[in-house]
Amino acid sequence: MSRIVLAFRSFFAILFSGKMPPDIAQELGFSPQRKPQPAAKPAPAVRAPQPSDGALQILGILQRDSRLIDFLMEDITAYSDDQVGAAVRDLHQRCRDSLNRYLVLAPVIDGVEGSPTKLDTNDPSIVKLLGNVPASGKAPSGLLRHKGWKAEKIDLPPLAPGSNASVIAPAEVEIE
């Protein structure tokens, strides 16, 4: 091909498509220029949800809504019983509201504490036997000392992708 034809074809190809056609580049002795591709960034490792995430999440909710951890970590020995009682009354209500928003809790044994109770099971994950516990494997009878609690429904919001579940409450910094 004539150099003028190659020049015109190259000019208009670059003008309209932004690249030189491979046949012209080869005719002129150039190999097609390839832009080096940046190395693909490896996707950040997605951490599989852990059983502790829900526990830390509810603890974070209790901190966010009622500052429970702040209260528990503070040394209250310098405060009077009246001051602690006033703080606990408000804390109690806010914690209870948060639990009711995200969990449906029910007693393990729905009975009156202090009353005789016939057990259906002696599974230690369901019932903790106290006192003179028989060696036999059958479920005994006894006095109900504590009803216990179980979660019948858990409705926690989903964790944000990539969030650090171990951070219960982020630090707060005011910029002036």
C-alpha cells in the first residue's frame, strides 16, 4: 500500500476508534500496542459468619440503645445507692425495649418459682439440676428455683458486609 493511503487510514481510524488497525500496524512494522492490564486485585476474603457474631451484635445493640457496656465498665463505688438506682431504672427500660425489639424470649419452664415441678427432661442444656441430684438418668421432680430463658425468635438486622463483628461500639471522635 502506498504510504499516503496508510497515513489517511491510520489518521481516520485513530480519530474515530481511538486505535490503529492491526493490519496497518503490521504493515508499518509495529506490533499492536497492548496496554498492560493491571493485576486484578484479589477479592477481600469474606469472613464466614461466626456463632459469636449474633451475641456481639446484640451486645452492640444494647450499647447503642442504652449504653449498657459503659455502665458495666464504669466504677460505681463512688456513687450513692440512690444515684445508681436512678441510673439503673432508665438503663433497665432501654435494655428491655431493645431486647423486645429483636428477640422473642420465653421461659424454659413456664411455672411459678418456688413451686413443685415435674421435669420432662434432665438435659443439662435445658435444665440445671441443683441440690441432691440422683444418679439415675430419669428426670426427677423438684422445686422450680428459676424459670430459665430461651429465645423463641431472633430478628437481628443483617450485618453489613465487611463489617468487623468484634467491634461492639465504634469509638466516637468529634472533629472541631
